[in-house]
Amino acid sequence: MDHSKMKHDHGNVSMGMAGHDHHKMMIEDFKKRFWITVILTIPILVFSPMIQGLLGYEWLLPGNPYILFGLSTIVYFYGGWPFLKGLKEELQQGAPGMMTLISMAISVAYFYSSATVFGLAGQDFFWELATLIAIMLLGHWLEMKSVLGASKALQLLVSMMPSEAHRVKGDSVEDVKLEDLQKDDIILIKPGEKVPADGIIVEGESYLNESMLTGESKPVKKGLENKVIGGSLNGNGSLKVKVEHTGKDSYLNKVITLVQEAQKSKSKMQNLSDRAAKWLTYIALAIGFGTLAVWLFLGFPFVYALERMVTVMVIACPHALGLAIPLVVAISTAVSAQNGLLIRNRTAFEESRKISVLLFDKTGTLTKGDFGVTRIESVDKQYTSEEVLRLASALEQSSEHPIAVGIIKKVKEDNVTIPKLDNFNAITGKGVEANVEGKKVKVVSPGYLRDEKIAIPEDAYSDAAETVVFVLVESKLAGYIALADEIRPESAEAIKVFKKNNIKVLMATGDNEKTAKAVSDKLGLDGYYSEVLPHQKVEIVKELQAKGEFVAMTGDGVNDAPALAQANVGIAVGSGTDVAAETADIILVNSNPHDIANLILFGKATYNKMIQNLIWATGYNVIAIPLAAGVLYSSGFVLGPAVGAVFMSLSTIIVAINAQLLKKKIGNK
């Protein structure tokens, strides 16, 4: 049963938190049931006649069978309760899986053993019942711990909106709850605040950071008549906005709906161990009843035929299968986390080996996601590149323009002291000027150079994705500073690995065509989509899936959340928003695209281990079930429950050791 798939009602946001807490409570519940079952299993093993016969000692208490019956009843109803509950759910859905297999084995063992206490001839299976429940509880507890809880995506999306808005009524401003906002209301958005609703600016101008919503890396300048999106972050200016959409019609709400739809459709996948358990259930039932029928048909007493049937059905639920996959999952999850990969959805991780197309969001994934200085060049021997930066920083220190923010960030990184300035003046649409240390300094756009007939240096533009500003001292060109959303150094290396593994690499970005093409050409991608809106990213994923591709989507913003949920494997980068992380199946802690290559190799290694373990866990059954059914009866051999138990323990140990070997496998990648 894949607990990573346990969804909760997203219709009500408060349910999101309840769902998450419920998941934690379930983990605690399994842990408590496991330890209580272990404590009760010890005396069951000590006083079990079959174990005593195996180990060659005798220690029977007065009323021994009744003591075993009493302890086993508690173990069956308390320890086995999650499986019995799971059985009901699986049967209601018409999809028998691991819960059905476990419930069938423990119920057969319990009721048959209880019957032997009260008069039926035969040996009891109480010790088998107790160990089976203990190991299955351990397996499920390990599995649930390794999955990072149910999805909080929608709750986080909603928390992006402020809870109140400042509504303008005449000359006064009142704070109102978001749900009380009406279309056409005028609201005030102060500097640094989140925009509470979609609308049109009626007064003021400011830079708005919409990167979480649209994926555009550069803060966007907005003024009169421009649209603003609820959830984006206002810069240093004050704005008055006429409300266009509230509540259900808002852009953010549309994103929420897309996420919901994609998550619902994706949660139907069944994982590996469930599929194996389903077939084992059918096989065990068929062979169990077949055994009973054959022995009765051959004229053997009902009690003997029943013992053969019970032995078959109890053996058919291998302890090893209960541990085969959870152990691998727990180990691969832990080792992956040490390597910068957090696995939230086990099924998607298992399937990462099938990826045929990787769709990257550009901002913050292939690139660093912030508008930073990429080059500083001096064109006058009088000024070093550090001096060009120092003089420019004096003019940019108080501006909120993205270029200014990028330059000041670089100054802080390089520990450059910003000089004082006077006579500051903005050159409309072209740049800024001021006196710095007795010199007239200007930081201007290429348009200003053209107007003043100053030649632009040939190598000023190395990359179409860069923005370049020029520094003039006493009207002479001293140097220039190039800024861009920088490509990560690991990106090119990672793309080589993908291509080697026959995976197509595409990019979808909210950025413009020119920037997208520059990044695509530089990295040698198989294609790109520019100026893409969130719902279009989902469409791109769906189109690729319709062509039969197995799509992995990588992103970091709210704008990527629906596509992350729709993709076969959603990978969020750690530097991104919590929303992206909560919608994704796998989270890259270090935002390094190279980690995705590791993920695919990890996925393959983990899947191989799971298959090996399933072969061990079920392979023992292939031998043990027919022997327990009595196929060699004519030659005098029937597999007794005790020998079956040894077989089973051996199978469990092999599976556990094999799972441990995964650490080596991943460690060497």
C-alpha cells in the first residue's frame, strides 16, 4: 500500500494541515503497534511447542495453549488491525494487494490455531501469526517514514495570498478580509507587500516580482493601466489597484485547480509490491483451496487436508515480501537524501528509470534564478574592472531597479566600499548620473551611447541573454557591466549525461524568445518553449505524454506546480518555492541539474534491487508452496510448518542483506 499516495480533501485548505498531521499520527500508530506486538511475540515464541521442538527444549506452563491463544488474540486484533482495515478498503476498490495477502495469511493462521486450542486436531500457528504481524508492521512503518508525508501543496499555494487587503474608500483606507473584496474595489498595495488580488494599476508605479508565478526572472516594471497578479510581490513603489478577479476567478486559484486535477489523475498508479501481492493472493487462494480439495478427494481426513491448506496459505504470505520493498525504499531514501535527493513519491522514483523526455523550467533550474553580474570589463587603462564596479555602485546604491540590485549584490560579494556621491540625477529612460569623488559619472543604456555617438565596444555583447550597462567618467567610456540570469556551471555537464542515456532535454520558460534561444543554444538543448504561461506548461507535458513520452518536469516556482503534478515524474529544485516542492515527487536539495542524472541512475539501481528482492521473496514460495501442498507425499516428504518457517526466515535474511548492498551501489555512483 503506497502511503505516499494517501491524498486528503483539497477542497478545504484547513484539511491540508489535518491530512499532514494524520499522516504523522499514522506513522506513530504503526510504531506503537509494532513495539507492543514485538513485546507480546517474545512469550509466544518462548512457549510455542513448535519452536520448542525446533530448538530442542521443553517448557510448558499450565494452560499453555490458552496463554498462547490469549496473547495471540491481542496480537491479531491489535497488531493486525491496520491490515484488516486495509483488506476492507482494497476489496471495496476491487484491487486486492499487500493488505489482502497479509490479512488472509494472519486470519487463516489465527482462526485455525484457535480451533486447535479448542479441540481441532493439529498444530497451532500462533508463533507464525505473531512474527508475521510484527514484521509486516515494521515494513509498513519503515515505508511510511521514508515517504515525506501527504501533499501540502494547495495549502501553501493559498498561503501565498495575504489574508487582508487595504481598501481605499474616499480619503480613508480600511483593512478588509480578502473574501470581502469586490470586483472594481480600489486597493492600496504598500512597498514590499504581496498583491492580494488580480487587478489593474490606477495610480503609482513599481517593480513587481512575479517570478514565483510567471517564471520571468527579472522583476517587471508596472505602471498605469498595467495588470498585476495576486500573489506577486510589490517592490519599492506604492500602488493603487482596481480589483478585476477575486477568489475563484483569480490566476492563483486557476493554478490551484490545475494542481488538484493533475494530482487526482496521478494517484491511481499502483506500485510494484502491491502488484506482486495481488498475484500472490490469487495464487495462494487457488493453491490453498486446491490443496484442500485434492486431499479430500484422495480420501484423507478433513483435519489433515485442512492442515495442508493452512500451511500453504500461511507460507504463501512471505515475511520477505513485506520487507523486500520497504527496506530498499528506506535505504534508497536515506542514501538519496545524503546525495541531495528527497524522495516524496515512491512510485515516481521507481519509474524514473523510464524517463524519455526531461522538461526543464529555465529560471532557477538550468540558470541560477537571480539577475546577477556576469562580466565587468574596463575599456580605459585608467580604470580597473573593480574601479568600474565601484564607481557604478555609487549611483546604484539607492535604486530598486533589478540592474541596480544586481550590481549592489556583486559589490557586497567582493567587499567593495561604495563611495559617496552628490548631484544625483536620472537621465529619463537612459540611466543615471552623479558626481563621485569630483568626477562626473554616468551609468547608462546602449541607447544613450548611440545618441551621444559613442562607439559600443565590439565584445560588449557576448550573449543575447545578457543586459549590458555602460559606465562613463567625464563623458568618456570607462567600461561596462553585463548582467544576466546566469547559467549554472553544472547544467552543460548534466545535459551530456541525459543525452548519453537517450533522454531528450527540452526547456519551457516564462522568459522571452531571445533569452530562451540564447540559453538553449548555449547548452545544446533538443528544443525550447518561450513566454510560456503555467497552463501552457501543463499542456506541453500533456502533449509530450500523448506522443508516448515518459516525461519528467523540473521546476522551482508556483508557475511550475501544475506541470510538476501532471508530469510522470515531478522534480522540484530546492532553491524554489515550497509550493513547487510540495507538488513534486522528488526534491533536489542543491538545485543542481546534475543531481537529476544521479536520480535516474539511483532509480535504476533501486528498481533492480526491488526486483531481485521480489524474486527472492516470491522464489521461496515457488518451492515451498508445492512442498507444503504435498506434491512429494508419495515419496514420503511433506513440508511441515516448522521447516517452512526456517525457509521463510532464511528468505527474509537474504532480502535484508541484499537491500543493504544498495548503499554500496549508490555510494559508487
